[in-house]
Amino acid sequence: MRMTLIAAAGATLLAGAASAQAPSTERPRSQPPASSQEAPANAPTITSVKVVEIDELPEATRAQVNQLVATRTADELEKLRQAVEKAPAVKSAVEAKGLSARDVVLAQVSNEGELTIVARKAG
């Protein structure tokens, strides 16, 4: 199976897709958005979450992931990890693999709504 992984631009895609699962809360129109990382209008709804440890990936895919991770800033990585922490379904899936948000290095949402989280055990 060929898997192409791309880095989410910051945590916007993950945060947006994860919030699509959360119950919507209505806010008064006069109140500004709570965050500048609101879901893009065209963000797919997450239908499933798959967590993969980087060592489980085929060598070519692992190299591609490592290359993408190397280009990310510490701020981008932190935003991604915060988004994982704030999304209960995503956080649970990560923890079910014995990992934490600190281990997450990459996230991708497919057009079909499958969220793939790639993690590397810290330490």
C-alpha cells in the first residue's frame, strides 16, 4: 500500500477536522472567534483515526516523513500537539497506542475523512 503523507500546515487542518466532531457551540454574532485556528469551511469531517508509529512505516515513507518533520518549526509542531490534546477522539486514539501528544510528529486528513497520526516515541 502506497501512502503519501503531507504535513498539515500548522495544526489548522487537524484542529478544524477535530472540531467537526465536537458538538457545535453557538456564540453571539458580535463575539469574535475564540481562535484564529477555526476550521476551514472545506475541512473534511473526521470519520476515523489511525495512529502509526514511524518505525511501522515502509522505509521510503519513513524517509519522506522524516524529511517533512525536519522542515517544521518548533511552533508548528507544538500547535499540532496542542490540537491533538484538545481533540478527545484523537487524543484517545494516540493514548490507546501507548503514546502521548508529545510523540506526535505529523497528521494528515484524507478527503474521505481518515485522520492519520504519525508518532515517534519520545525518549
